[in-house]
Amino acid sequence: MNKDTAPSNSPGKRWYSRILFAAVLSGVIYYIFTALNDLARFDYSWNWTYLFLSFFFTLAAYLAQFIIWLFLARSFGLHFSFLAAANAWSLSQLGKYIPGKIGILLIRMDIHPEVPKRTIAVATGVEFITTMTASCLLVLLAMAFIPEWSSSSYLRLAALGMACLFLIILYPPILKRITDLAFLLIKREPLTDLPSYGLLLKLVGANMLVGLPYGLGLFFAFNCFYPLGWNYFLIITGVYYAASLIGVAAIFAPAGLGVREGIVFLILPALISKPVVIYATILTRIIITMVELFLALLFFLLHRYATKKQSSISSAGGGVTK
């Protein structure tokens, strides 16, 4: 048996899956409860049309991210069916609510025990780096159109430096050396093949395009409480991507909780009414979590239905053969 894989029906595996599920569920419930409790403390009214638009575009952004992951996984030789990949990816998004930033990887490994763990680990790491690179480039793009940030040389240098570093790490010969060293330390066989640099750069570009629907989701969340002009679209999107980059450094904060909001509260009230910033920031937390739960439940049920249907067809075929 491959050291990197484990029997999916062993008692230890079942208990591990249950404990992991309980940890994820606890993290999600805590996150939602905190956000709803924060929102309940304020007196507000919102526009339901903008609320729907915010949910819709956030959902579109997540679906686009999944398609990017599907292409990336296949470039590593992970040829899952569409529903199997969607089920694993959407459920793994809930892993970010476990403190420590490793929940996403643990869930993917748990759902796909038949796949070498090292392959999933590297693919997930590359997914993270391409996303961070795109975030840095989006912050730089936003800064070019936001007069209020024109004098922020520190932020520009930080975003540019991180983007260059990530692009260097993605260069296949360098990425190969890093992964080989990591597997040597944990005494595992290194990967033999990695995606081409051209494909990885395309995935960075695709992740930048995800900023459009994701930014629209954020923009419409703010419009739920107060009508804002389109000149605020890049401001809100840029601030949130910058805050997300900083939130990644908060290792033990589930989903960057507190850190990301702190950065938003630090910057946006200088440009947008403070109550609107507070309401909208809390609302975006709720919308993002609801989208993640919706996709996780949807793809879980669809995958389960498809699996049962395939099993019944196989059983019927076996019966006819007999």
C-alpha cells in the first residue's frame, strides 16, 4: 500500500473524519453566530435587491474559483469527476474556519484518501500561491485608480514585492526544488511532474478575473445600506484584497476573522460613512459563509445522488449478467 494513501473504511479513518467534521461544523457555527450577533446590535434597513445581487456575484466568484482549481488539479494528474471535485473543493472551503490555516488541505486529503497526499498538498499550495499573486496584482491595479492610495508607497512596494516573490516561487525549476526539499524533510518521494509556467501564469490571470464578480459582490453588499457610486467599486475591492493579504498572516484566526475587518475599518471610514462600513463588513462575512455553505450542501447532495445512482446501475448490470 502507498504510504501516501490510507484505507478509506478503516475505523481510525472514520473517527478522524468525524472529528474533522465536528471541528469544521463548530468553526462555521461560531463564525455565523458571531457575525449575526454583531449585526443584531445595530439598527439598520437594507435593500433586498442589492442583497440578492451580492449573493449572486459572490456565488459566481466561488464557482469561477472552483473551475480554476479543477484545471489546476488536472494539471497535477488528479482527474476527478466534476461532481467529485466540486464536492471536495466546496467542503474544503469550510476548512478555513478551523484555526491554523490547514483545514482546507486536511478536508481534501480526507475526502480523497485514494490520491497521494503529497500531490494534493502541492496542488493546494500552488492554488494558494496563484491566488495570493493575483491578489497582490489586483491591489496594485486598484492603487493605480485610487487617488487616496497614490502616496501609499509602503503598500505599493509590499504588494509588488510579494507579487514578484510569488511569481518566482511558481517558476517550475524553483517550485520543484522547494517541493523536493519539503518532501525530503518528511521522507516522502518527490513529485516528478509539475504544471508548466505558462499554465500557472494563466491561472494567476484567471484568479485576477475572479476579482470582478467578487468585487461586485462586495460592492452590492455596501449598497444594501447606502447607495454608492461606481467610483467606489475599485476602492472597496482593492481594500478587501489588501485586507485579505494581511489576514493570511493571522495563522490562528479562522478565515482571517478580526484581522481582515480591522484593516477594512482602518481604511474605508475615511472614504465611506463609518456605520455603512460596519454594517456592510459584517454582512459580507455572512454572505460569504452562506455561499460556502450553499455550495457545500448542493455539491454534497448532487455527488451523493450521482454515486447512489451509479451504484444502482452497476448492481442492476451485475444482476443481469448473472
